[in-house]
Amino acid sequence: MSTAAMNRNASHGADSPSPVLSLIDITKKFPGVVALNKVSFDVRAGEVHALLGENGAGKSTLMKVLAGKHQPNGGQIILAGEEKSFENPKQAKKSGIVLIHQEQSLVPEMSVAENIFLGSLPLKWGNRVDWKKLHADSTEILNRLKCTFSSRDMVSNLSIAKKQMVEIARALVFTPRIVVFDEPTASLTDHEKPVLYDIIHNLQEQGVGIVYISHRMDEIFYLSQRISVLRDGEYNGTLNTAETSEDEVTKLMIGRTLELDHASKPKDFGENMLELRNLTVKGVFEDVSFNVRKGEIVGMYGLVGAGRSEVAETIFGLRQPSAGEILLDGKVETIRSTHDAVLEGIALVPEDRKDQGLILGMNCRDNMTLSALGSVSSMGFMKTREEKVVYDKYQQAMKIKTPSWRQKVGNLSGGNQQKIVIGKWLHTHPKLLILDEPTRGIDVGSKAEIHALIKELARSGYAVLVISSEMPEVLGVSNRIIAMYDGRVTAEFDGDAVSEDKLVQAITGQYVTETSGPSHSASA
């Protein structure tokens, strides 16, 4: 390990400014697992301090202890020189600590304004809500965030990205000392990210300490001044951002230098497993045509709102096309429901794993077998031994970290939850596997494992469609890339030959001079 990595003192010497926040020897235990073991971490006023680690390393748990959601089994919280103990999030907020969650905690049945000021609604005479002030103050905050939706909109009607902006808006209600951003850009559009960065810079100028949790290294190196790393629930070092590199940070996180798999892509594929001919859902996307062959990975790339996920949902029976055809194995199919899709050998790993991919209150084993109950039941009764065999197979193959199959999925890290969603669908033995944002909110180690798994599935003969907002991901795994803009396919590229410039042109509606690779009707 380098000299920088050996510097395990978060204060960095006597000349460094005193921290506004210090977490000292924080320990947190859950049944069967020690989530945090004497972890120490500090933040200075006006600093962006990145907190990194693989999924399950303890980052979110540490921040939930800070925010009063969990009570520690040991250790101290020192805020502005005073020891604090928070029994609940409300106490933490009153002390100036705001946590912006990775997984949204909004109330869908309430308006945007009510969610922003939840717990601190402005009141007037008679202890009644001052609705005029509520919406005026909410609108002012939304304008600062350059949001295009109204304070009166129902949260249930918002997209994932807009809900994330409402979470961020909550932090601006208070005068915080510490703001924790937990994967804040995981669902934001490219337009919304710079707005978030401006907000963070403004908070820094006001002397607010920022804790920034993200798996996106470009954001970490752009925003932060220091980087601290957790591994397996323990503190593993602090680095000055300006004095380190992505390789050094990655090695500190996972104990090795990450070798990204950019193996040569095979050229000999089977015949078409999926073919779309002028598929249209009126008002959503139009005349979408492309194919995915057996053993091939096709990437779909585009900005949020381009229609990528909607195409996947139509293939999977969640939407009904108004025109066009879906062909599977060369045969035109009418897919009226998700049940039809599963029977035809189609599997969809959705973008939102918590709402669409898992039942959080159920254990790991039951979630793993949920998509193919017939294989682990007989005459209406579950065969627990067969369930356990299925769970053990995918838990080992995908390196899912959990103390037991009995653990509730809602208690797992985001990366381990995503692996269970993928395993659940692999158990159906699909012919076509669609993965929508397969590594959203996942650490670099787990991301590399999932990329390797996708390539191995393709080598085994699966037809794979990968939808991603991350250019490195779509370039790294795809044999061909379909670019979409405003509900239309704008270009198709060979995965080896595509340039980043042409890909950006294609997804922003600019004219692309040429495309390469087989046409949508190509077959082996």
C-alpha cells in the first residue's frame, strides 16, 4: 500500500482544521452480523468527504447511526465539540444533520410540498397548515433546483429522477451543519447532475460539511477533498483526493487492483432470438427496430426519457404496442402480459429493484425462487429442500453476502439485492435476459462481477439486452449498441468500433454521419 494509503488518521496532522463532526469507534451489531466495528470518521466545515466501500461495507449503516435511524452499540458522536446521542432522525435534524437517502423515503399519497416540509409544515393561527406559505416556500426551493414539476404534484406521479430531486429539496429546508448524500445521482438525468453539484458547492461556501457516498469515481474525484474507505464494516484508511488515484482507492476498497474485463468480443452469434419490427407505443416511442441474437449482448444507450425502459417493458408485456411486431426465435408473438413473457422465456431485471424486483419483507431464499414457484412446489405446498438448493446455487455463483438465507432482503446492501434479482430470473432459465440499469447503485467490485456474469451468460448462449445510462458500462459489455433519442432509434454501432463522440451525438438528437454493424434484421 502507498504512503498515502497508509495515512489512517482522518485529521491529517496538527495543522488541519478541527472537524465539525467526529464519529469515534462506532460499533453497530445486527442479529448474526457486526455491521460496524469501531469505525472512526470525521468531516470538516465546508468539506466534501467521500465515503466509499463495497456494497455491505457499512457506509449506509454508519450514516444511519449518524442520522438517528440506528442507535450504536458503542462509540461517540461529536458535533461541533459536543457529544450527541440521537434517539431518532428528528433529533438529528434539529441538531443540523440531514440524510438524503439512496432509496427514497417519500410518501407517495402526498404532494411534493407536503413531502418537502414533512414534519415541519408551516402553521398559522389555530394550528392550521399555512398552505399558501407551504407552496410558496416549496416553489422557491424547487426553482433553486431547476425542477420542472410543481409543488402541488403528487409524488406518486413523479419519475424516479424527480423523486430524487424532492429528497434533495428536503435538505434545503433546514440550516444544516452536515448533509449526507447517499448515491444522490443514481437516478438523476445528465441535466440534473450539474444542478446538484452547484447545490453542493453552495453548501460548502456556507461552511456545511458534506458526506458524499457514491460508486461513481468521476463524481468522487470532481467533488471531494478527502476519501475514506470502509471494508467489511471496518475503517480502512483516508486519502487526500488530490494525492491519490482511482486504482489506489479501488485497491483500498476491495483489497486488489480491479482489472476491468474488456475481452475481445465474439463475432459468431446464433440466429435471432429477439427481433422488433417498427414497434410503437403511441406517445412513448415509435418505429423501434432492432434484433438480439443468441450469444450476443446488445446495449441500449440514451438519456433518461429516451424510451429505452419503455421498449423493454413492452417486450416484457407491461405495455401493449399500438403497432409493430415482436418476433421470438423467428416467430411473431403476441405478448399480452408478463406471464406470457415468462412463458416465452423472457426475463426482465427492472431499473427499480426495491419497488419492482423484490419483496423486501421476505427472506433471501423466498425472493430467489419467486419467479418460478412451480419448480419448488408440489400440489400447492412449498418444497423447502428444493428452495434451499436453488438459493445456495445462486448465492454461491453470484457471491451474495448475507449471514443466512433467513435474512430479509430489505436488510441487504443494494448490490446484494441486485444480485438476488438477477439470480431470481436466471432460475427461470430464460432465452432472452433484459437488464435495465443492472449496476445502478453498485460498488466497483460488484459491478465488475455482474459485468463478468453478463458476458458469461452470453457465452452460454443467452441473448442479452442491457439498458444503461453509463457510457463506460455500455461500451464495456456490448457487442452492438442501439442509441435512442426522443422515442426513436437514432443509430446502431458495432461495439468494437463505436466512438464516444458519435454515441453522444446519437443520444442527443444530432446527425450521425455513419453507423456500423449489422442492420436490425441481421441474423447469423
